[in-house]
Amino acid sequence: MSPAPAFARVVVDSRLPQLDRLFEYRVPPGLAGVAPGVRVRVPLRNEREASGYVVEVTDARDWEGEVADVAHVVSTVPVLQPEVWALARAVADRAAGGAADVLRVAIPGRQARVEKAWLARDPEARPALPALPALADASVVLPGLVEGRRRVALECAGGVAEVVDGDGDGTAWIGRWAVALAALARQALERGEQAILVVPDHREQRQLRLALVAAVGEERVVELDARQKNPERYRAFLRCLDDEPVAIIGPRSAVYAPAKRLGLLAVWEDGDPLLAEPLAPGVHARDAALVRQAQSGCALVLAGHARSTDAERLVEVGFLEHERVGEHRVRVLPAALADDGRRVPAAAFAAAREGLQHGPVLVQVARPGHAPGLACGDCGARARCRACGGPLGVRSRGSAPACRLCGRLAAAWSCPSCSGTRMREVGRGSSRVAEELGRAVPGIPVAVADGEHERLAVDARPRIVVATRGAEPIAEGGYRAVLLLDGDSLLAREGLRVAEEAVRQWATARALAADGASVVLAGVMGPAAAAITGATTVPFAKAELAERRALRFPPAVRTASVVGHPDAVAEALEALGGIEHLDVLGPVPAADARPGEQLERAIARFAYADGARVASVVRARVLAAARRPARPGAPARLRIRLDDHEPFDGL
């Protein structure tokens, strides 16, 4: 019997940049269970203990100084798998961040009872998985994609499909895109491999789950979602450790799911902002997927109804292949806004009336509520909250004006410009549009779907569904007409990705139409309208990318936001000065500086080929700044975020 390893190298769960490395500890005699991947408690300075994960165990020492002992083993379950550690370390290095921050997203909190049951199971006694069900629609399969380990930018045509509901409630309607991704996942499972499919939110996750249940069976589908109850999520995570051929689905954090034999990694709607991780180091799910594909060699699919500029860049550099799947025959009609100020053009009304003879009609609007904005009835100045300065609005007819940011009621409001006390409504939200359409088409039910009124599906009976962008329910058989309103106000916003995001949201709504239905885009002309009225959005993505390449804007280049005290920012920019083709915008006063606080922000732009060098340099500057004493409660002297698009939102 070989002796137990004497030393363990541990990654400590800490946000401090100076602790972002492996620490070596001695495994004391008699302490059992120290193995790669397990949770442990280890001592730090000042007699404190910290949680961590064992990355490796060895008989050899790297550290020549004094070595402390592992305090105790929290759990013997190897929750940190080697492939997840390699991914976390790589994406953290790419983003100039800490691996522990990535692991905090990747590994759910421990649930002792669930873990105890998992450890007590008998793997040999587990029943074999049933045979894969017959594939309902073979036309959506891209042959050889998984076997050939292809990397594809997949443009999915719209339309809806009917599948068997795995909950035993008959059939359900989902987008055809979900059927296509489920068919690709099946290819991986047929080879005895796992598939990971990442979606922006629970709406797409529900559709994809139904498609997967129909394609591979409910026993082979694992959902990982922060919306699950903690025991349920941890149970699903442990299921991934079993190394069975399963399809793992979930939001952005699912990209880090443990999968030893990963055959397919797919990201749906990679341009959706929900796939951008807000927590440090802020790694986008698409970027994590690219790193994981490079490490595992699995097939990779970035799919959507509209091509993102990020995916188009990868196609143009030859990293991804272009593919299109499916057919969706709809009539897309641009319509000019009426001169009399009517919200719905005559052409849109005509399409809606025709569609209502056969089934439901979707009306997509930009904002929820009744009146999204209020203005002074005397001078016209925008009405704002006296507490936080946010815009005032009205959620429903007759309700009191309230701040759209902090929620405070605007009691006894008066205009700071003219002292007037009257307000007038500005704009129309989803509930107001629903009221107006109800009066215009009497006898037809009108439903609202937005953040406050969630609807996942509607039946095939004639009705009008007024929905905000991203909240559109699936209609049985598809909508018989789709009206896309507020396009002019949507494109009037400021931001680098305004037009790209508008096209993506319009394409999502268009995809919900039944074959042969009419789709009316109101008040929009130019390239964005052409992207929706045409057969493909790829030319629009190409043009957007070409414009950004000329301006050196993302994703044509990578960026690093450098925020901190002026001296720390200057030192970081000086350290970056030796990198060829790197240029700097700023520094300028930081927008998030508190009163009396001196903070600056600069933006470094650089080529993708220089990413590793830039990340290394700025990470070193963060470490140097962290070692300097700061007054209690003060922000970090230097903050770095790579691939931060927030500074470009006002362009």
C-alpha cells in the first residue's frame, strides 16, 4: 500500500488578487480524504481559516519555507473537476482576473443532505438509461458536426414546432431552433459524450428542455440554473459528475458544468446581453465557450436567429464556419409611421385584422407599463424623481406616478424648472397599447406579456398579445401576424450595439410567426430594416463589423477599462505603453466616482493577438496597487475589466 500524498496544492476562495495562486499545505498524518477536487479548510495568516479546493496532491514540495497543515476536509466529493479548473484558470488569465471568482460561478454551494445521498448511492445498481427515442425531424440535423468536431456559426430560420411534452401534458409548441440544437445534442449522446447547451434565460431554457426530452429522453437531460432551489441545483450538479452521456442545459454559468467527455458545446443567441457575466472578472459565456472548446476539442456552435458581430468576426477570421438550418416563409413588410401620429400604421392594422381571422397576433413594443415617461404639463421638462433623479412613469391607468429606478411615489411633485404641478404622459407602454388596441378591435381578447405579466405560451384562438422585447410567449401553431412597433425609438437610443440588438430582438419576434404570416416593421428604414426584410442577417452583421473595424471599436478589437486613482491609472498605462498597436482613450473622470473622490478611467484598445500580454501586464499592476495601503472603506486603487463594453454604450 503506497503512502498517502504528503502535500496538497489548494486554490483559496478569496477575492484578494494577491491570493490568486496555488498554496501548498502539508497533509497531516491521519487526515483522510485529501484528493484533487475536494473542498477543504486551510489556515491563512493571523490564525484565520479559508475555504478552498484541492487542485493536486503530491509527494514533492515546491515551497521551501514553512508549510502549514490542511485544517480539515469539508467534503470528499471532487466538485472541482480537472477540466473545470483548467477552464477557470484560463478564462481568469484571459480576463486578468482571479480563478476563485470564476469557480464561485461554476460550483454551487454545498448541500450536505444531497451530498450524503449521492455518496451513498451504488453506481453498479443504477438502472441503465433507456434507448434514445426516435428523432421526430431529421431535417434539422447537420450531419457529422459532432463527429467532425466542427466549429459553426449557425443561423437558425424561425418558425415553431410541436413536440411531446415530457411532463405528460400532451404536446407543446417551441421554436424550431430548439429542435435543431436538441438534434445536435443527440449526436453527442449517441457517441457516449456529453453536451452543454447555454441559453440566455428561463424562456429559452424551457423550450430547449422540451426539445431535448423529445430528442434524447427525460432521463438524459440535466438542468443547471441559479433559479432552482439550492438542493435541486446541487443535485443536478452532482449528476454531471457521474460521467453519463447527458445533455446539460442552463444559463451562462452552465458553460462551466463538469463534463469529462464533452462532445458538443452550444450557445444560443450569443449576442444576448444576459450572457455577459456581471460578476468579476466578467467573462462572457461565449468567450468561456471558446476557451473550453480549445481545451477539449469538442464541437462548438454559436447559434441564433440573427448573427452577432462577435460570431461574424470569428467567421471572417476562419475560426467558425457559416451554416444555416431550416426554412421559414413569412412576408416582412416595412411600414412608415402615419403623419397623424398614430402609433400603429394602417398597413399594420390591416395585417393584424387579417391575421386575427385565423389565430393570435403578436404586437412587440419597447417598454412595459402604461406611460413609461412623464413630463411637466406646463414647460415640458422631463419629470424626475426628487430622491434619485430617475425618470417618473405610470405603471397602469390611474396609478400614481412613481420612479422607474427606485420605485418611490412622486407625491406632491412640482417641476424644478417652472414650479408647475401638472404632468402629461410621454410615450406608450405595453398596457396602454393593449388598451388602445382593445378599443380599436372590439370583441377580440387582448393580453399583455411583460416583466410584470409573464406568459410563456398562448393557444391558437384569435387574440392580440402585446409583449415587450424578450417577453413574447410562444403561440400554438405560430402567430398569424407580427407587428414590430417602436422601432424608431429603439434605434434612437445611444449605444454601440443599439442597431445590432434591435435586429436580434426583431428577428426573435419574427421567428414566432407561423409560416405564411405577415410581419410588419413600423417606422424603420435603412440597413436595420433590410436585415429583417431580407432572408438573412449576415450582410448586416458584416457591415456593422466593418464599420467598427474602421473605428477600432469592439468586437473588431479587444478593450481594457482601467479605473482607479490617477497615479495608479497612469502607472498602468505606462506599463502598457510598450505594446505595439495599443492605443488609449482618456483618461477622463470616472462616472462612478463618489463626491470628493478622484477617480479616472481610461480605455486601452488592442489586438486579439496581444490579449495575453495585456492581461498579464494589467494584472501585475492590480497586484501592485493592492499592496498599497488604502483608507478603510475606500475602493480599490485600481480596477481592470477586459472586454468591457459599458463605456461604449453612450456612443
